Amino acid sequence: MISYKIALSKLSKSKIKIGNEKIYSFKSLNRVCATNIYSPVNYPSSNNTAFDGYAVNSKETIGINFKRFKRFKILKTLAAGDNPKIKKIKKYQTIEVTTGALINKPFDTVIPIENIIFHPSKKNKKYILINKRIKKNQYIRYCGSDFKKKELIISKGKIIEPSHILAFKSLGIEKILVKKKPNVLFFSTGNEITEKKNIKDWKVRNSNSYYIKSLSNNFLINYKDGGILRDKDSKIFEKILKKNFLTKIDIIITCGAVSAGKFDFVPNVLKKFKLSNFFKDVAIRPGKPVMFSKFKNKEKAFFGLPGNPISTAACFRFFIYPYISNILGIKKEKYFKARLKNNFKKKKNFTRFLKAKLASTSDGKLEIEVLKGQESFRIKSFVKSNVWAVFRSGQSTFRKGQLIECHLAAGPNKDLL
């Protein structure tokens, strides 16, 4: 049995190659950027107004005060989307502008509509009266003030979020290069597993495959359900592995049949193949019997997960996701910490992945509670949890108030990548 740290080291040494593809930017949510993406344009593309009002040349207001006010003739109204070109602009003239309207010289500042005095009246708007000096650059959004041309939008290895898609479309980026999603083939195992709705007491509903499928968008994979392998299907499983060497499947995952029981056939079948960085049994809970190997001279990898639901969930989160993120070139995920609400003890040399509830205290601090019901068959505590709390090996007693490593359950800690 190896430590979790050594297991992660073996995973990092077993990368398989995943190619790139060009896709429409609006379809890129949760994909991994394959190259740095830069803005092709200045944004805003031209100076434009940030407020409804009247645009003037600020130099023409020099010397104006309450005693020496000046009338500025209203030429026209410019709205967002209008052509801003105006012929023959004379001194002491102004244009009405709405938010987003482009501003060209000689106009260089905007007076908000609330501060305008009309002449001869509001109903007969021919002029505006200015009775003080107006500063330059008021209420104007300048060309390139948000994004400058060739400025970095998102770097290689980052996961694309909705905010990036907003930027891509605003800046005119139609297609981008992303990493392909790894193709994952998943098998449940065991005579007890069934897809039937109404079942006998000795049967178990096939929930693990649906859980992994539900995570496929958050965890950057193309999921394919291989079905259920029965207790005597070892030869069928061997044929499946050989056949998939010729397919586009990147990662094969089994759930169950990895321990040391009479019908746990997966380890014996796998060992018939040439393997690299193989491991089985890791000093963790839940999920101790977890298996991994890369097939030698093949761009294929294998994971064997334990069959209990929480073992499956924990091993996917803390073995398969780190592996996927590594082969896609994503930066190592960072965790956040929260203070422990209740004392906890474990075996010193084991790493524990615990179902926990994250909350904020009255003074704004993050706090986690280790929930009751940590056994790998218990689903209720998993439903109540919102994070995994990781208690690393090397320590057995954890006290109330101690800072504990936390990971989101349903997806990577993207904001911290």
C-alpha cells in the first residue's frame, strides 16, 4: 500500500497525449485554453460617452463663470450606433449624446443631462447655457481603456468561464483553440448492479455511472457508459480492453471488482497487459483499493474505483480529476482552508477525504463541520455536504479551530487555479 502523495506522483508521471481543436468561442464553456488568447482590437474601439448629456469642447469653457456665461448651439443628437461624423463644427456648438455614442474631436467632455440649462426653454431647446468651466474627459470611455489590442484575455491552461465568453464575443473572437476533452469509457461491475426501477433487496441500483456522467461537464470529459460487467465477465473485460486500444477512448474506468474478493477480477485481468506506474491500494479512506495504470506504449490510461458510492465519488475527485487536469495542462488546483468546527481523529498514516459542511460564521470566517456518517455507503451525509475536507497523513488528532484543506465537491476550485 502506498501513500496518497506517492500515488499522485505516479499519476503525474503517466501523462497521455490529448490533442487540440478549434471551436466557436460561444461553445467553449468549461473547456481548457490550448494557447494564450489576446484581444485583436482596442475595447472600446473609439471614445464614447458613459452618460446621457451634451458634448462640448472643454477649451471653449475656459474663462466662463456665473458672471460670464455662454450659449452653446445644439447641432444634433447622436445615439449609440450613429455615425459620429459632423461637418463644419463651429466654436461654441454642442451635440446631444446618449450613452455609448461615439465622441470625435473637437468634443472632449460631456455634461450630464441633469446639469443642463436650456435656452430659451426646455420646450424650445436651441442652446445650452454654460456658467462654469467644464473639465476635460468627463463621462467619456476612452478607446482601449478596457482592453488594449494584443492584451492578454486568458492564458494557456485556464478553464474558460462565462465571463471569458462575454469577452470573446465583445472583442470579436469567433473561434479559439482548446484542448480536446478526454474520452472516458465507464463500466460498473457486479451481479448485484441493476438498471431496474423496482428491485429485490439483494440488488443495487446503478447510481455510480450516473454520478460520474453528471460530473462530465464540470470535469472536462466526454463520458461514455460501457454498461455493467458481471462477476464472470473477466474474459469479456479482457477483450474490451484489447478492443479499446484501437478506439479513441483515452481513459477506461471501472467501478467495483478491485478489492481482494472472489469475484474481484479487474486486477488480475489488468496485469495481463504491459503496464507502467501501476498501483493498487492507497492509504486513504474512503477508496483504499483504488487502482491505476498507464498502458505501456499506448496513449491510454486505466482507473479501477471501489464500488461503494462515496468511495467512487472521492476517488474520482482526488485521483481522476488531478490526472485529467494534468494531461490537459491545467495548473495544479489550489485548495482553500476553513476552521474546523468539531474535533476529529483518524489513523496517523492515512489521508481521509471527509464529507463536510462549509459555512460562514457571524464574524465572516469560513468554518467546516465534519458530518456524521462518513462510511463509504452512506449517501445522506454526502447530500448534506458541500465540500470535501482533506485530512492529510502524518497527523491523527485535529482540534477545533484548526485550519483544514477544502475542495468543492461538484467541480474544481476554478477561481483558485
